[in-house]
Amino acid sequence: MKKNRYLVKVTFLFASALTFVYFVSGCKKSVPSYPTKTRLESIPADAVKMTPETDQHPPILHSSDWEEPVPLPGPVNTAGGEDSPFIPADKDELYFFFTPDVSIPAEEQITDSVTGIYVSKFLDNQWQEPTRVWLQEPGKLALDGAEFVQGNEMLFVSAREGYVQLKWFKAFYENDKWTKWQVINFDTTYQVGELHIYNDELYYHSYRPDGKGQLDIWKLTKISGEWKNPVNVEAVNTTESEGYPYITPDGNELWFNRAYKGSPAIYRSTKADGEWQEPELIISQFAGEPTLDKNGNIYFVHHFYVDGEMVEADIYVAYKK
């Protein structure tokens, strides 16, 4: 399994970064001010919606505290790729990344007018039709992902016109829209990947050379308004890859990804006496990027593979018993 085929958005955020940035810098293809197609209209006509019945590698639950994982009910999932779910601690909202065809490279996704971050609101006890989160001026190229939302602020990664590298940005929610996006100047030596902020601690994954090996989870501390002092979270890291951290609102659980029997799996570490403990396996087999709602239900992305090729991605949920 190729690393840049695992997570839909990682294809543009990390594995294809240089190709994508060069493409943005020189691209002359015009794009509509706002999409001319809906998510469903943008999905290829020959796309086949995957289901648990047709899934060759369904997610496997390893804990008795949750029910068996199922595709998220409602309009969020399509025959395209839904990925990177995130539920803010203070909102009944589900953010995720969508692209209509997971086989399309990032340099082509950028001009389809529908690939990007979406949000669904939880109303009347169900998730509603998702809407696009706009984080760029109309008509300008951008590909956004790795969203983290807290209060009226969003952090996200973007490759866009006017910039020659992938950058972390911050946006603010005002008057029912995200606006005033601006670059976040993390120290480049920190190599900040996907992140989660809890109080004055910022957890993120990185390939920093002084880690335990491959992708590790690190922690920064806010000091005088700046994120400083990267520390390896040694209790959860191994010589393999650990990433995509999520901290529960009480600060006592660290959820993340690690490979198990050859594919991504979800692990949880709990805190005791102020220290993270040995992680436990919760869900395996192409299960990634966990996030929890206020009821303790686990939301994650499940990638469908057919004969070794990823063909789709959906948001799954394991309900707390």
C-alpha cells in the first residue's frame, strides 16, 4: 500500500506537495467564481457506491465499549471521497474533506470547483446536507484541508495562488461565513503536520528527524503567545508511524492512527497522573483520523480498497454503548 494513496487529502497536503505547488504557481486555467456543480453532480457517472456488503476490508472493532462501526447515516457520504472528519468540541458540526474522484491527482482536483472542506450541521437528531466552506476569493485557485475548528477560529492547510509552499492558515467565522484568512507562521523546523489544540498544548504529527522513526506525534506549548518547544510524545510513538492526533475535550484521551496488520488503525491513549499511557487498539482495517462527538461516538474515515486500489472513502461512526 502506497503512503500517498492512504488518505485522500494527504495526496495534496504532503505526498504531492511540490508538484501541486508548482502547478498552482503556473496554472492559467480559469475557475468559476463558485461551483457550477453540486457534490453529487461532480461524481463520475460510472462511480459505484461502496457499501458494507461490497466492502472487501470492513473496519474491525476491538473494544466492547462501542457498537460495530457503520457508514454515517444521512447525506454526508457519496460515491466520491469523504475524508478527514472533525467535530469541534463546542459545536454540533461535522467538518470533512471531499473530492469527487479519489483517482484524480491534486493538480486536477484544484480546478474542479468542488474539492475542498465541507460542513454538515446536526439538527433534528440527524446530520444535514453538507455545504462548502469557502476559504479563498472567488475565481482564485486553492486546495484546502487538514481542518481544525475551535470557537470562531479555523486552522487549515492550503496550497493557493500567491504562495510557493504549502502553508498553515487561520480563518475567522463572522456573519455566517469564514473570512479574514491569514498565514500562521509556525517555526519551519517544527515541521507541523495535522494538529489538534488543547488549551496551551498543540499536538501534531511530523517526520522530524529526531523522532522515534517515520511519522511521530509531537507537542508544542504556547509560551508568551507563541508555539514553542517541540516534545516527542514518546508514550504513543514507535519506530512505525503515528499521526492524526485528536484530544478529547477533557484532555484525558489521545486518539491517533497507527498501522495494524498492514493497514491504518485507530488507537487510544489515556492520561494517568499527568502522563499518557500505553495505547490500546480500538478500530482496525483502513480506519483513520478519529474524532468524537459530545456523546463519545467515534467518527472516522474508512477507505475502500478493491484489489489493492483505493476506490472510495466514507465517514463511519461507532456509537458509544
